[in-house]
Amino acid sequence: MTNLLSVDNLSLWMNRMSHLPYHDESHVALATLGDLRDDKNKVPLMKRLGAATKAGVQSFAKVNEQTRKTSTSNL
């Protein structure tokens, strides 16, 4: 990586960000994509990018629908 995680301020900031709403949902695409430096991954990068994009869009769509239902039920 960039060795930035060892910087105290950055580590604290990243920890705070991980507790925000929708943090996990917003990182689904990156988690699906995985480590780009992994030479052992035999899946072509373009297929991985496609799967990551679809997973990210599905994650946002699910959260958007849940939020819409919650906000309209309070009216």
C-alpha cells in the first residue's frame, strides 16, 4: 500500500469513517474487485471490473430502496 495507514491522523479518520451510515455498502464494489496486485487471481481484470460494478450498483439500489421505504413510511 502507500504506508499511509501508519499515520495516526489518517488511521483515526478512517476508523471514524467506518462508522458512518452506508460505509460498508459504499465499499462493496471495491471488496468485490479485490486486490489489483494479486497475481494469483486468474479472473481477467475486465471481468472483475464488471462484477465489481454490478455489485456496487446493486448495493446502492438496495440501500436506496430501503431508505425510500423508511422515509416514506414516516409521512
